[in-house]
Amino acid sequence: MGTAWKESVQRFCWYYLKRITILQQRLVALEMGLPDGYRPQEGFEFFINERGRVRPITGQVIDDRVVSHSLNDFVLIPAIRPHLIYDNMASLEGRGVDKARDRVRVHLERYFRREGTNVGYIRLKDQSKYYDNIRHRDAYAIICGFTEDVLARKLVAVLLNHARTDVSDLSDEEYKRCMATKFDRVAWRMENHSKAGRRYMQKGLAVGDQLSQTIGIMYPWRVDNEATVVRGSRYYARYMDDSMDIDRDLGRLRTRGEAIDAAADAVGMFTNERKTCIARIDKGFVYLQRKIRLLENGQVEMRLKPKAITRIRRRIRRLKRKEMAGRITAMDVAEMAKSWLYARRDAISYPQLRSVEVLILDLYGREAYEYVYDHAEKWRCSRRLDDEWQHVRVAGGSDS
């Protein structure tokens, strides 16, 4: 799905009965413990730069992708989902980043109705090198506790063993404590270490495999239960390695945060001290790329960060060189800008929207500008500004 244009996918679909039969035979052999059982092929790896951060992405061949999707969609996800808290919003059907932001709004509105005030505190927690430090043994134990499917267990063990990291260059002392120390997969690859196959580290998952997403969702389930069930947090939510917790009492919030950190440390999750903080919900905080604030009347203000507008404007300017060289067209840039704006329509303001549209008009002409121009979104942003202005007038703000 979504990659039918690839030659490998088309070749698989052309001979799909034969290829699926071979995969089925190898899976049966794996279940029976035969030596010719299923083993994943070596994929390919590439790097992407996302907002200045380099991320390694590992791709699978189409045969392994079919097996991985079947394993996750029909066995693991149905077995794991009943054990997750409702506010675990990442990579599940019916959830996602938009639903996670809506849940933040719901939590803040419930907090205002229950406490009767917009004064309170939120603890924002981020994990450092989350996927790089997931322990295979702990992940496998969690999966075995959720499903009794023998073939699924064996297949997960094979895939986890395939994801191990060659650390032949580590010394004996470093290898002894590698499971307890933070590992950076990108830095390790950039240093061009040899792959002699002398020793492997059973830790870390490759981004790009669906099994990695599934394990990333379920791995901190004990941490979530510690926060919600054991510690009784009413306003706790998680999106992969980002979590939030709201409380009116600062001391109680800090105590619960220490318990959550201890539960995370027990499974090898390292806290990102730079991004983990406590903020006032009435002063505003940043969560999932949105600047959020609880107002005095109980309304939740959710805005797009100004840095996001700065980045998209820089990207539009850089694409002008490609457009002048004939590598892309002005309508390609307009299509990119319109898609970017539409994806952030829930939080973008009228001045931010106009700044992008005017830049398109100045650099790429009237036709591209008219393609990006959105009457409905302008009306929506204008109504939002009118509502805020009425709130200021009712609160006693000056006409200036």
C-alpha cells in the first residue's frame, strides 16, 4: 500500500502466489524448528535530516514487509491493544497525533471543570534515544506475556535477533556495561566501526520496521500503569516517547514524576533532562509541536510555534533555486506549501497563514498564490481572532 510504483512491489504482485507460498513454507519450517526456517533478508539503510536531527531509517524488502505487516496487524496489535491505556495515542488505528492533541485539550478542559481554575502545573517528559535503547529481552518478555501464539513468539525472536547491533569494536569492559549505558545508534554508525561479528548487543530497534513501531508503543506500558493505576494520575497521556502529566499540587506532581522516572529507568529508558520540565498551564507550554495554554474562562488556546513558520518560509526560499534550475515547477512548491498549511490548520493563525501566502506570491507568481490561497481557512482564522478579541473586551482589555 502506497508503494505500488516500485519495481520490487510490482514484481511481487505479479508472482504473488508463488512468493507467498514460499514465505508460508518458511514460516511453517520456523514453527517446527527446522533449519530452513524463515530468516529476514538484509535490508537497506539511509539517513534523513529532520529539523537538524539525523535519523537512520532501515528499509525492508517486500517479502519481509509482507511478513512483518501480517505479524503486527493480525497478531501483535490485537493482543497488545487491550493492555494499553487509552491515552497512548501513537501508531494505532483510530488514534494518532491529531487525536493526541485533542486529548490534551480534553484533559485541560476536565481539569478546569474539576478544579475551577486555570492555575496548575504540567510535567513534560521526553526519552533520550528511545528506540536505540529498547532491550530485546524485555520487549520479548512483554510480547510473550500478551500472546501465546507459538509462531508469533518465534518470529519476534528472529526479527529481534536480526535487529541486534554489531559492537565488535567495544572493549571487554565497555561490552559488560553496554546494556546499562545509553547507546547512540547514529553516532556509532557515523564512526564507521567494523562489523567483524565477534560480539553483538541485544538492544536497539531500527526505525522503518513495523515491529519497531509496535514495540515502541507497548514497551513503556508498565510506566503508564505506574502513572495512571498505581499513582492515580487523572490527566496523563503519552505519544511514543513523549508524555505529559497535569496536577494542581506541585509537590504531588514531582513525587509522581520521580516514581515514573524510576519505572522508566527499570526498563532502560533514559530521561532527556534538557526536554523534561515542569511548566504552568496558565502560562503556556509546548507539546507535540503546539503551543498550548489554558485561559481563565476554561478555553484551551492551541497555536502553532513561530519557529515552524520560520522553517517553512526558509524552505520555500531554498526551493526557488531548484525552480530556477528547472528541477521543479512553481506548482510543485505551491502543492507542498498547501499540504503543509492544511496539516496545521487546527493551530495556524491568520498572520502566519498570510505570511506564507504572500511569500509564495512574491517568489512564484499569481498562479501559485491562487492555488495556495484558502478562503475557508482565512474565514476560520478570522473568526478565531474575533472570538479572542471579544474575550479581551469582556475581560476588560483596552481598545488600543
